[in-house]
Amino acid sequence: MKVFISYSVADIAAVRKIAEEIRPHAEPCFWEQNKSPGEEVWKTIQDWIDSADCVVAVITDKVVARGESVNQEIGYAKKAGKLVIPLVASNVPPDRLGMLASATWIKFDPNEPSAALDGLKRKLAEAALTKQQQQGFVLLLIAGITLFALSGGK
């Protein structure tokens, strides 16, 4: 499972910890880790979001103060139909969450992230299981169509 992490660069230490914790369960992708000199920034980020199974949005006071990029990434992910899992710092007022205000989020304390990371790992495991179930259904559907076609449509 591929996970794109959206965050403020001021929160890079927390993002590295998140990536380290989810790595056994998912393949994290985030700007600081995956950027490559010479690539177009927004096209690269959009490609990462497109190829991700879900987006983890790390929302802290730093994002609220100056999070234009994070807001754009979340908007792009939502438009692409991606699951967005918000990790919201306890000092962020709910009325500052923008389009995530109606979403269920995981309360996140950057200084003591273990409870939030446990919740995130559970949610990623659920999403991976759902993805596997969807893939299994598609395979069964293809097999059924193939058998129907091979039987001459009878």
C-alpha cells in the first residue's frame, strides 16, 4: 500500500517518525524523502498522490498558520477520490480544518505520537484489507466474464 504524507516542512521530524512507524505496513512517500532535483514540484506531488492508495495529512499549528500547499494537496487528493486520513494536532481548532472539518480525524500529539500512530496503523490495515477485497472482487468478475464468453454466452 502506498501512502502520500502531506505536511508542513516545519513538521519534518514528526513526519519522519510517522514514515518510520508505518513503513512495515505501507510504503510512505513525502517531499523531503522522495524529491529529486530538476523535477517539476506540483506535477511530481500530483503524480505521487495519483499513485498513492491514501493520503495522510499531518495538520499542526504550522499548517494552519501557513499551509497553502497542504490544502492544495488535500484538495487534489479528495478530487482524485483518495482516502484522506487526517492526523490533527490537539492545539488545532476544528474550525480551522477547512474541507477536513467534517472528516473523522486522529488526534495527534507530535511530542507523544504513539497513540495516534497506533490509530493510523489500524486505519491503514483496514484500507489495505478493503483494497484486497476490491481486487478479489474484480478478479472474480473477470473470471466470470471470461467463463461466460468461453461458454458462448450461454
